[in-house]
Amino acid sequence: MGRVFEKRKHTMFARFAKMAKTFTRIGKDIAMAVKAGGPHPETNARLRICIQNGRAANMPKANIDAAIKRASDKDVSNYEEAIYEGYAPHGVPVLVECTTDNPTRTVANVRMYFTRNGGTLGTNGSVSFMFDRKALFKISSVGLNREETEFELIDFGAEEFTWDDENSDLIIQTPFAEFGNMQKGLEDKKIEIKETSKVFIPSTFKELTDEQEAEVLTMIEKMEDDDDIVAVYHNAR
């Protein structure tokens, strides 16, 4: 009974830790959106997306409102986005996406994660050419005609569609440059955006043994625990 309780407790803490990190990331996104376009979502498209992502992550409305209010304060920290490149063990290319108010601290930590786990921090452009940046939009698929919807959304930059019948969702993939076009197109059509994300997709994949994969994942897990790091992308499988 004690072991079962300990396992449940560990799972619960892990879930709350992941939720807290998600809320922190969304809070930073809100801060950057407000700094760039003001605190009013009706006139700030970037902020609207942040709020939608907060709702999708079950972030309480009070937390979202508080993040907007904090970001409106002139004395609040300024966050900036940064992407670091390098190689994990066994030559696996890695992109580390960060949002930070202290780039000096962040790059030092990222370098540490690479070097202490058998990897190396590279220079700008050293591995990014192996990835394509994409934007993903999740909307409800309820009531949508597949053929008509795909035909209409191609005009706004859609290049791939994933119909998730189990959850009644449609995932739309666009080139990163078409993010604004797709957002505007969906809003003009009164289609609610449930969630968005910007991701890096590898153009090729590197096959690893189970042992090699475990070494790579060890480094990535340490990076993902860092509050400054938003996401880690690689091509191992």
C-alpha cells in the first residue's frame, strides 16, 4: 500500500510540476505579447493566441489576467526569445528554444547541459538547417466538411491536415511564415482556435540503439527541467 501511495504521489508531483512549467511559459509569452502590442486582446492578435493557449492548458483565468496586468507594469522584466544549437551524444543535432530575461544565465546553463552530458554547444546555423520551422493550429472538427475545409484553408497557408476523430480536433500545419495568415483566416471565418504552437521538424532522422537513445534523453530531460527552456528538438529515433 505504501509503495502504491508513493508512486501516486510521485505521479501527482510530476503532473503539477509540468503544469507549473507550462503556466510559466505561457506567462512569459503573455509578457512578450503585451510588451509588443499592448494589454488588450481585441487589438493584439499575439495576445489572443497566448490567452487561447492558456485556456487550452487549463490555466485559470485569474492567472491569465494577473500575467497581463504584470506585463503592463513598466518595471517588469523584459523577456526575449533565443535558440541555441548543438549536438547531443552520438552526433544528434539539437535545437534548444528559450525564453529568458537573462541571456547570460541561460546560455551558460545550456552550455552546461551539453558539456556535462557528452554533447557540445554549437554556433548559430550549425544544426538549424536540418530542421524546418512550422506552425500548428488546433481547432474543433465538429461540423466541418473535410474536403471543403481543407480547400478553404490552403488559401491561408495550410500544408498538412491531421483529423483527430477521437478528440474531434483538426490540427493544421503551416510554414512558420504563414502563422499570421492562418490566424487571421480562422478568425475571419469565426473558427475558434483552441491552441497553437510553433515547432521545429527535423528533415531527416538519426537511428540510435536503445542505449544511445537513453543517453540523449538524459540530456534532454535535464534541459526540459530548466524554466528558461521552452522546448528541445532533435532528430533521434
